[in-house]
Amino acid sequence: MRHVASRLLQAAVTTFGVITLVFFVMRLSGDPTLLLVPEGATAEQIAALRHELGFDRPLPAQYLSYLGDLARGDLGGSLVQRAPVSLILGSRLPYTLALAGGALLVALAAGIPAGIAMAVWRGRAIERVLAVVVVAGQSLPSFWSGILLILLFGVTLRWLPTSGADGAASLVMPSLALGAVAMSTFARMTRIAVLDELARDYVPAARARGLSFGAVVVRHVLRNAAIPVVTIAALEIGNLLAGAVIVETVFAWPGIGQLAMQSIQSRDFLVVQAVVLFVSLTYVVLNLLTDLAYTAIDPRIRGRA
């Protein structure tokens, strides 16, 4: 219980720091009003909009108002779409979560078995083949792999739709493009963790007690190698949400990544601020869940907390 309370307190402090950082960083470029007004706006129009949005008030007053609005769940209103930012973000979020979930499934289903195989059969042909796949997945940018997938499966073979969100088939190519880098990360981390455990003294001791090599790997090695993989999994979910900006743009997927790009192009300041805040807080929550998951995997961590 003490461990949980300590992690919750750290997460609360980090959350407050993230909220504060987002507020001030988004204003480092100068007056946000100048990003919102159309070209050729008069000084009177700029001043009127600045007053309407409250940007003419002192910065500390704006900050306190910003904290109060967040406490009420008010992210402001989009001047471009003429709707509350929370509703806009909420309408796009399910698409991004579906894409991130699909990409994570691809990464886990391919990366972890590949990493285990590369460690268990180290030095053999299977490791060399898988190493090429892992390096390719790590090296290709998501926008480039997305274009290649569109050309192959969408244009040449015509198996899958090339853009949009029209059913489960539309999710396949974006998930592959977004999950490729995460797959390589999982494979490399799993390989390193499993090799480290295979080098420990308990492995030959377990073999001496009559356990087969496969049983040692399944019962002991994989469990002990899980902690670094869990850490990477939590961080990769945040990376998938952040990396969705490019993939959603390539595949015209209507998630928060595409929303961010559209909002930047239309200079919709409050929507961009909300997206940045959401992704940042997602990292905080995922790190908290990772810390709590550690105690389930290795209870000894609770005693050291």
C-alpha cells in the first residue's frame, strides 16, 4: 500500500508539472492570438479576439484560469470548428486508440516471439533471418513503410483500402506501418533480456535437476525477463500515440494525429494544446501503471520502495 501511495504521489506531481509545462511552452512562440486571426486582420480585430480569449490578461491570471478550466474538464473551444475542444478530441480518440491497439498487437505478436527465438537459437540461421527483419523494421520510417504498404496491398494487389476508416480492413495497413518500429524494439529488448537470464547460474542448476531447456525457458527465464519488456511496452504505447500523427496523415485515418496536423495547418491553437496535453499525460499514466505492474511481476520491488 505504501508503494502504491508513493507512486500515486509521484504521478500527481508529474501531472502538475506536465500541465504547467504545456501551458508555458505553448506560449513561448509569442501571442497565441496572432496564430488564430486570419491574414490581413486589423489591429482592432486582433485586440477583440485577444480580449475574447483572455490573452490580454497577465500570464499568471491566464495560468490560474487554465488550471481552473482543466479541473472542470474544460479544454476551451475551437475557433475553426466552432465546437468544444473536448468534444472534438473525444470524437477522434477512439480511432487513435484502435490504431494504437492494432499496432501494439502487431508489435507484441511479432516482436516478442522473434526476440525469444533470436536468443534461444543464437548464432543460427533463424537468428540471422530475424535480425534482417528487425533491422528493416527499425530502419524504415513509418511514413515510408506506409507508402510501400499502400502501393503493394492497396494499389497493386487491391486487397485492402488505401485510406479512411471503413471497417476492420482499413486498420490493417496503418497498424502494420505504425507497429513495425515497436516490433523491432520489442524484439531487441526481449532478446537482450532473455540472453541475460540464460547466462545466470539458475539455468544450469535447473537443468541439473532434470528440467528440459524448454521448461527452464518457459517457467523461469521468460518470467524474469518480463520486467524490461513491460517497461518498453508502456513506453511504446505512448510512442505509438505520438507516432500516429504521421501514420494517420498518410492513411487519412481520422484520429487525434490527423487532428493535430489539421489544427496546426489551420492554426487552431487550443486544439493543438489539448492534443499535446493528452499525449503528455498519457505517458505519465502509462509510467504509473508500469510501476504498479512491477510489483505483480516481482514482489521484491515492493519491499525496496
